[in-house]
Amino acid sequence: MASSAALTTTHLPRLRAGLEEWRKKQSLHAEFATPLSEITNRANGGGQRKQQGKDVVVAFRTRPPLENEAETKFAAAETQDAKTAEGAEEQADTPQSAFCAGITVKSAEPGEFVAHVPGMKAPQWSGPTLAHKTFVSDLAFGPDVDNEEVYQRAVITDDLLTLALSGGIACILAYGQTGAGKTYTMEALEHRIARDLFSVAKTIGRQMRESEKRGAASEADQVASDTNSEEEIFEFSATFLELLGKRAVDLLEPADGLPVDAQGNPIRKEVPIQEDKSGDVRPRLISTVFRSSEELEGLITAALAHRRTSATARNAASSRSHAILTVRIKNKLLPYAEEGQLILADLAGSERYEDSKAHDKQRMDESRENNKSLMNLKECVRAKARMANEDGFVHIPWRMSKLTVLLKPIFDPESRQASRTLIIAHVSPHIQDSTHSVNTLSYAAPFKTSPPKPRGPAPYDPTDPRTWNTEQTREWLTAEFTKRARAREAAARKVAEKSAARRGKTPPPAELDGPVRLAVDVERLCQEGMTALHFGRMYTTEFVQRCMEVANMGGEVTPDVVRNAAAIVFGMMTYLTMTAKTRTRNDIIKSRKRLALDEVYGGISRARKIAKANLAIPASPVLQIYTDDEIAQVAESMGSRWAETINEAVAKGETRWVDAWDAEVAAINGMMESWRAANKG
């Protein structure tokens, strides 16, 4: 049984002796495989960077103990418990406030932390015990590793800046107990990223310019390419959001004139967090364009000054909320490519009841909301880890909290952007916090087994705009605007026929298959590189305006005609996108049900066995006997309809209280009979 922090403090001498005895038997490797100077040279362009090829990198970090920290955090509770604790006589030999390490770095790379968890012997409670629990990660930073080395080994080595500048998503999460050093690490990383972002952008921009010159078609193209500097290739913008439970606010919103709460924090306007129709999550925040490292540094400093902090039992300036800095990077050479993102999330500190029981109501509520969102993040982590070991669909509940909705790019299995996530789990160095350290390390370790995200374009589906490339988008737009033109012709023809009938004349025959004049120039509307996803992110008015700019005005094509046609076409595209998303989710649910049925009933293979054994099934249709080749032939010829027919039959059977096995047998039997009847002769 784990002991409390106060009880642990009373038994420090015996625990320290047990820890020393354990360490003498261990082989510790606290050195990293690559010297720091070599990583720094790579970052400055002095060599090929290391590519780990992982989507998720896990790092552990513990800080050194602060001066007099043990006295201020544990002495009061120790004094209270010392009156009743056994073994009080041995406390006189050792200062009660002496530090005892609760974490040992067994290996730096790959990372390995050992948490030393004190407990009590049962059932006589004769004295303290010490359990040693090991946790594995990619990197492990001990108390002697400074912020610059953490940045070089975790951010630079894994090319997070290069990934974001290349149109990918780079995410850094700092997690851990209140007072474990999360904000200290994250602020240091944010300022170092601001320091290096433009230098890395300049290097990548130079490489892109050089490749552009080599592929230039003419000398004029080369001259035009030389007119722009490398820095002008990228456009940078930043948002800074604070999330407390379900309430999100903009940290870049000016605080002047805002009301304040009981603790003096400004009460800011709540920002809604939700998906748009294309599946993106982009809260309405103040997006600030910055053009230098100094400007980004100023934004970070201003936003952090507005972040909610309060004094707690564990930390005099505890962060009471999640702070998420998002840097978006647009490549002007590829205007329709996905924007790169750099997401830096300093998560609120997790707290035990023992740490927050003396707080006021507001801070208790804050702790409760923070722990709730962190628990949901943990469920998402576990679900993502299970995907590595299960072939079937695994549901990731990222829609269950605002925090995980904001981190959708990490968890969404349908995401097509390359992404990489660095999670740094912070733990306290004190043995009194070992129990919480174990929870933190258990929380972060499953990230290491996360599988790669899907890569490459999605398979083409004519009914799903999310899968269309530029040519397929143009084909669909041309067909839709052609339908609108044909409808206009048909309406004009009806008017002409009625007018001719009133005059007693016969109108000339219409050319039903002749060329039509489209309301817009589709090739100018959908330029090279654009897809239906880019249109899906627009509002209706924006799409209509784009159509007006490339309209084929003249004759019967008036501005009203263009606006009406554009609105109808955009509505059709939005409908197809929403229908495809719903259909995909329904198919996933059906596939999960099918997997469960196969596990319980054995699927088609069991149907064949029962049919061949000629077993009688009560209340079930009589199974015909078919060969394996016949069943395989029918299943292959029907494709997805084979499984759809079975799933539909099972679903209908459930609504009528029909046994699932009976419904499945009936469906298989019916399909095989139909096939045999069609192939008689």
C-alpha cells in the first residue's frame, strides 16, 4: 500500500537507505548517444539531420529540487504525522527536511525512468517499503539537463520546425503534476522556437528558390524568382488560446477595461470551439501576423502575462488553465497547399485531492475541470495506443472535451497531413510525490506505441469531395454548372414555347445536346493545386464572390444568374461533404458491429462449416451446401454489397427480435440462391 507524502517524510532515513542499496545493484546510462555539439551543428546546417520516422516522440523530464523546497512543502505535514508514526526514534538522527530522490534516470536514450514508490508493509504495518517501477520513453532528461539541451535534442533533432514549414503539423505537449516544471520548459521552448523559426525558414526558402531556378523555363522566370527573398516565401501568423475546462478565451485580446474576478484575473469573452463543415477546428481568435523573431517573442510574452495563475499548496504561481500557442505557416509559392502548423500546448497541472483540499471553491472547481479534460486526453491516448495492436476500428473519443477537439490533428485517423507530436512528461524529483509521478509516467508512456497516421491521398470516391484532386474537382464543377446552364435553357425554351403557342406558331426544335455557355470559367475558378477541400473551407458568400470574379458575363448570363448558380453549386458540394462524413462514420459503426458478429458467430467461415456438416439450426432457414470456391466467387463478384447485405439483414433482424445468426444465415442463403438461379444454364 502506497503511503502519503507526510508519512513518507517521517520514514526518509529508512527509505534513503533502501534507495542507496538499490542503486548499487543497477547499471545506469544517463548519457545521450549523440553529443550535443553534433546536434547543434546539424541545426545550423552543418550536416544531415536525424530522422526518427516516428509520429509520436515521448520524453520524460525531472527538475532539480529547489532550495528549501522540502521544508516548505512537506515539513508541516511531517510534524503533524510524526507524533503517531512508528520509528520516530530514528528521525532524530537525520534532518527531517532532507531531500530524497523519487526518480532515477536509468537510461537517457532510449529513455528510462525508475520511480521509487514508498509504501507500508502489510498486514502488520511493521515499516516502510520501497517499490521500483520502470517506465520507458524515447528520451529521458535528468535534473542536470538544461532547457537548451532539451530543445536541441527534442525539437531540433526531430525536425519539428522543418515539418511545420513543409506543410505538416508539429505539436508539443507539456504534461505533469502542478509544480513539476511544465511551464518552465514550455516557455523556454516557445522562446527558442521564436529565436530559430526565421533562420530555419530562410534555409528552406533558399533551397526552394534554388530548385525553382533549376526548373525555370526561361531566363525571365529566373529573374522573377530572384526578385523575392527567402523570407517572403512564408507568411506567419499566431494565435494564443487559454482553456479552462470548457471555457476558452483569447490571450491576445487586450485586457484594458475588462472586469476581473475575485483573484484579479480579467474576465475575457468566451470563444466557441467547434468543427466547421469541412472538419477543421479554427476558433475565432485574434490571428496576428508576425514578420520577425522579435515580433513573435513579443506576442508570446504578452500572452503569457495574461494567463491565469493562482497560488496553490503545491505552487505559488500555478497555471490554472491549458495554454495553446498555434503558429500557422502559409507557403506563398504553394498558395493552395495545406498550411503548416506548430502547436505548443502547456497543459494545466494535474492535482490530487491531497494537494487541493485546502483550496477555495473557485480553485477546487478549476482543479476538477482540469483533471476532467486531462482524463479525457488520457482516454484518447489509450485508444490511439490500442490502434497499434488491433486490426479493427478503434474509437478515439477526441470530441468529448474541448482540449482534445483543439488537438484533433493528433488524434483524427482521417487526417492526411504529416504530423509529429512531442510529449514531455514532467515529474517532481521528491520521493513524497512518487505516487503522482507514477500516474504521470503511466499517462505519457502509451504515446510511444502510437501507430503512424495514414499517408498519401485518400482513395478517390466520386461522392466524397474530400477525396478529389484538382482535375476531379474541375470535372465536378463543370458538370454542375452545365446542369445549371441546361436548366436555364430548358426554362427559356418553355417560355419560348408558351409565347409561340399564344401567337399560334411552332417554335424551332431545340438542340438538347449542343454546347452550353457556363456561368463561370471553371479553370480560372479552380486553379492548379486547388481541390474541393479548399472550396469546402469557404463561406457561401466567399465562393459566390470568387465565381463573380471569373464569370462569363454576357447574353443570358447576368450577375443574378451567376450568383444563383454559384449558390446552388456550393450548396451541393457542402451537402456531398456532410453526407460523405456521415456515411463514413456509419460505415465505421457497421464495420465494428460486423467484427463483433464475426467474433461471436464465426462469420462466413462458420456458415460454411455448419452447412457442410448439415447441422440443423432451430428457427433458421435451411442452409444449402456450397463449395468454398462458389462462396468466394459470389463474395468477390458482389464486392462491398456482400457485407452490406449481411449487415442490413442483421440490423433488421435486431429490430424484430430475430436472432442475429438466423438473420445472417438467411442473408447468405438468399444471396447464394440468387447466384445459383442466375447461373443455371
